[in-house]
Amino acid sequence: MNNIIGEITVIIVDDHPLFRQGVIDVLSMSEDIKVIAEASNGEEGLTLIRSLQPDIAIVDINLPGLNGQQITQQGVQEKLLTRFILLTAYDDREQVMHSAWAGAAGYCSKDIEPIKLIQAIHEISLGNYFLEEKILTKIEFEEWKKSRMENAHHLYSEPGSPFHPLSSREMEVLSCVVDGKSNKEIANVLGISHQTVKNHVTSILRKFAVDDRTQAVVYALRRGWVQLADDKNNDWQE
């Protein structure tokens, strides 16, 4: 519950301190928006959201640990009253759909105009939605989701997981690819045949509509589906 009538409480979750401060500075332009906490990773962010129950959580999609879509889905499953706005540096149509299916009420590129972000927060606090730079009512949002679902190119392999079009095994293979492992090394780690690994890699490239392993890793990184650790090398070739 808000302490002040009409006040909109906000938590910001982003792993870049300078960007978090920038958002705080932008929101300070609005007298009825109050940032009550900030977090630098997914787990910390979800913990704060659970304990403080803000009206709005502004969450980066690509985070260390839990990504923004996973935080959103968890919050929705737990029936938290917080509504989620997801931010991304890589704005694309497919990512908008993933965010909406996860339960986000808003989706914004990080280069959004400050006044637009403030407007989005106000509208979402009233029960509306902000997608593709447009304000949508609940009915319009459901119609938007239905139309996008009908036109979606990917079928999601794991029921209940809207975050990527890969099966659990394909995600394991992709994680190994991100680690720089060859097909032979992946086969040894996962206890499967070399041919099976090749089949999974081929399937990943097809689902991502990319030509090689490097492009697949970049594609997944941009969408927050995998993370590069500091001690991981960038040699993605066989």
C-alpha cells in the first residue's frame, strides 16, 4: 500500500549503476513517482519486489542470474500486485511478444524518451499497458496478444516457458556453446553422442534463423536467455 494517496512506488532492477541513476533522475521529474529501492541482479530484484510490493518494477531484460522475463513471470505466478515494465537495449518485435507472454504490462527500449517512460508508468499504474510505444487498454492488450500469437513463427518447446523457443536439452547445449565448448566436449559433458549434439546445434540455428554458432550466441545474449561470465572465453568456433 502506498503511504501517500496517488503516489506511485517504483523499484528499478538493472546491472548498470549509471543507467539506474539515470532512470531515478528521470522519474524525479514526476512528483507522484517515488523510487523506493534498486537492485543490480535478478535474485536481489525479485527479493525486493516481494518484500516491498512496489506499484511498478522497472526491470532490465538481460540481467545476471534471473532475467527480466523470469522475474516477471515469477511475480505474476505469485500474484504479486506489482506490475512490470521490461527494458531492453535490443528492441525487437519477437522480444515484445516474449515479454507480454511472461506477463509484463510494459516493454520499452532503453532509448525511450523520458516523458514517454513517465507516461508509461502513469498509464500502467492505472491498469493499462504500454507496448510498441502505444498505450493499450486491457481489452486491446488481449487482442494484441492474440494477433501476435497467431502470427508467431516459433512454437515454444517447453510448456509454460515463454522465454525462448528451445527445449531444455537445447538450452543445455547452447549454454555449453556459450562456454566455448566444441561438439565433442559438449557430448562428453552431457553424456550424449556427438551426432546428437550436432543435431541439437542444427536445431538451435534453425529456430534462431541464424547461420552459425557465434550468431546463435549473440542472438541469445541479446535476449537475456544466456549470460557470459567473466571467466568464459569467447572462442565459439569448433
